[in-house]
Amino acid sequence: MGNVKLFEDRKIRSYWDAELEKWFFSVIDVIGVLTDSNNSRRYWSDLKRKLVREGFDQLYEIIVQLKLESDDGKKYKTDCSDTKGLLRIIQSIPSPKAEPFKRWLAQVGFERLEEIDDPELASKRARELYKAKGYPEDWIEKRMRSIAIREELTSEWDKRGIKQSIEYAILTAEISKAAFGLTPGEYKRLKKLEKENLRDHMTDLELIFSMLGEASTTEITRANDAQGFMENRDAAQRGGKVAGDARKALEKETGQKVISSDNYLPEQNESFGELSAPKEDERSE
């Protein structure tokens, strides 16, 4: 199960191995947090050579390569390590953040064990995180619902032969294009986003129509027993169109565009909880 954890508002890609019951973390993300390096990959490459020269023969035994999502939305093999391995690597990185990071690792592991015993805790913590960032309660509820709908859809895709990350990306883009007239990448550029999660910066209506597109795709997929990439691509286009038609109907009735360039970036809005009203010439079809 892939995930992203936050340490001091910095993203650390992680993977929960259900069989081994342990977290694995992206080493270069950890290095980026501890060193503030502009080139974490180069730092890690140099550090590996240094550790080997110093006689750390077990280095490659604590490193595994897992496919984690990169900034471009695609998944690449990435050096990862579990908590025990990271603690050994951290010893070789001079950083004032080392001790706080060790405590963070322990807390992440503890919280995961709690969530296994009580799955509702994961949802509760996600709500608390959004609330701490200043999002309004009604938006948070929609966002949590959108996460559940997305997970239901991807689970359906997985059962129907969609396995490669590029296929997930294409199907998601088909839904978005049919629902909003924009691919996720185009949508992020409209909102001036880079590494941020697009849906964390959607307005209430954008979230609603995003949910409608994915929920419709799930129902069409099941109704047609779609199998394989091509059949699921057709279902994605049709599901997205349901949301797109509904969006256009609402826009016709209200005279207002649903798609907005607004986002929740702190430098553009006074608070995360308030979206400024979109200007007419900033909206996009």
C-alpha cells in the first residue's frame, strides 16, 4: 500500500508491506528532509559509496527497490528501507533533524499498528490533518468521501486486469478529460500546482463532479463487466461524460463555471479555509 507521510510539512513517500507488517520509506526523500540538499539522488549515491568504503557490508541488504509515484505521476523503482535500515543510514548523515526524525519514525510505526487494530483511525487522522491545515469541515467531508470513491474505483480496476501505473494514469486522465475537459496535468497547471495533490486544491463543486465521474465509472464498469485496459478505458470515458454532462447542465443553469483556477496554496490565499472567488477570465472549460 503506497502512501505519503509528512515530516515538518515535507513529503516522504512510503509503502506499507502487509505481509511483513512494516513500513518502507524512500531513502532519497528522507535525505532531502535531513539535509535540505538540492540533489538528494547525488547525495545518496555519494553516501552509498562512502558507507561501502567504511566497511558497511550489509548496506545493500537493507535496501529494497519499490515502485513509488514520482512528481510526474508515474511510478519508478526507488531505493527504500525499513525503519531499522533507515536508522543505520541516518547515523551517517550529520543533521540537527536526525533525532526528531527518529522519533517521527517511531510514531509512524506506532500509528500504523493502531490503524490495523482500528481502521477508522486512519480516516480520523486524515481529517485532523486537513483540519490543522485550515480546511473547512464541509470540504473535509467531501474530500474524505472522494478518497473512498477513488479507492473503490481503483480496487475495481485491479480486479479487472489493470495493473500497470501508466494504465491507472491513462484511465484517470480519461475520466478527468470527459468530466472537466482537462487532464489532471492540465488541471494542475491551471491551478498553478506543482507537486501538490490536485484534489486537495479543488473547490466543493469540483470535488463533487470528480466524485460523480469516478462513481459513475465504477458503476458502468460493473454493469458491463469491463475486462482489460480497452474495455475499462471505454467505461472511464463514459463515466467521465456523465459528470461532464451534469457539470455543463449546472453551468448553463447558473451561468457560472465550475472549473476554477483557485487553490489552497498559502501564498495565494490568506487561509486554507477560504477560497477567493474565481475571476471570470481565470476559469477554464
